[in-house]
Amino acid sequence: MESKQRILVVDDEHKISDMVSDYLHAVDFEVATAADGKKALSEIESFKPDLVVLDVMMPGLDGLDVIRKIRSESQIPVILLTARASEQDKLIGLELGADDYITKPFSMKELAARIRAVLRRSQSKQPHTEQSVEPVLSHGPIRLDLDKRSVSRDGKSINLTGVQFDILARMLRYPGKVFTRMQLLESVQEYAFEGYERTVDVHIKNIRKALEPTPAKPVYILTVWGVGYKLAEETETA
């Protein structure tokens, strides 16, 4: 029997964590809960979740502190729960390494859909079904292995989240092609909302931090002002 995927739900409001936990159990996930940041980090060690649903606003060690700690050690997928409506607050979470976010109040059906989408991105060996896809994509010193979900530059391993990996894979398939933010967003999830377009900027920023020799002066992922982004032609990176 195939083991259930494990979800850790972290929220200091027991009513919310119990409600989320009950629903996720009902749709066939294995679930553990934590009511604060310290307990969350402990549960990550013992429960070993496949994904963390993490509330941002908690007393003591808040969600942003928790994701900083998680990202210093692993690339476990994280979906942030936030009551903060401002776009800037959401972008801060993404910049710290969150894979997605959902704003309270939210529907359980949407949360489950987001969880499944993020899990597919992080665990799928072949995230896209385009024909004639090579198992390894190379561009200059960059090498991306679709089966192993690994990236390297000049032989040095690069750590990317599932979203960042899929964005880079999309661009590596078409060097020189200019992608709008919406096109990149649509390539990593089944749905795309205009309000989420700015999150692509944060993911690109994080990819550059990991990939570029000098992130402030990118030579691989270039900005096309007023349009979006493109992977530089190899002649441009030489």
C-alpha cells in the first residue's frame, strides 16, 4: 500500500488547525499539528512532513522565523497561511523561500488543491509533459536534471524550491525566449491569477541569488523591461 503524504499544519489558533487537520485527513493525507514555531521545528524533525502549512502570525517564533530556519537546512515545501492582506507581506514570505501562500479566510478545497500542486512540483520526476523533453537540460555551465530534480552550475549543486526549479526548467527549454510573468506562473501551477504575477519577481530574485555569480548583475536570467524575463543566449553569457 502506498504511504500517505504527510502534512504538518502549524497555527496557534487551535480551531483553524483542527479544522484544517480534519479536512486533510478526510482527503487522504497524514497530518500532524503544531501550535507554535518551536513545536513546528521539533515536528519537522520527528514527523518528517512532505509539506508544511505554516501560519505567519504566531507569538514567539513566528512563521517567517520558522521558514528562515527551515530554508537554512532543507527545501521542504512550505505554504504560508497569512491574515495579512498586503502584497508586500506575502512577497516577503516568498522571498524567504515559501512555495506558495494563501490568505485567511480560505476554502479547504482551495488549500488542498494548493497542497497537491506544490507536492507535484516538488516530487514529480517530470513536471511537464511536453514531447521530446530531454532528461537533462544544459545551458553553458548550468545543468538541470529533470529526473533527479537537481541543478548545478560549474558542477556545484544549487538548491532551489520546487517552484524555482520548474521556472528555471521552463526557461532552459527555450533560451532567448521572452516569457511574461503570467506565462511563467502558468507553467508551474494549474491556475494563474493576475494578483499573483508579482510573486514571479520574487521567485526570479531567489533563483538569481542561488544561480548567478553576481545576482545584482545577472548574466543568465535577464529582465526584459515592460515584458518579463528570458534566459540569455549562450553567446550573451560568454
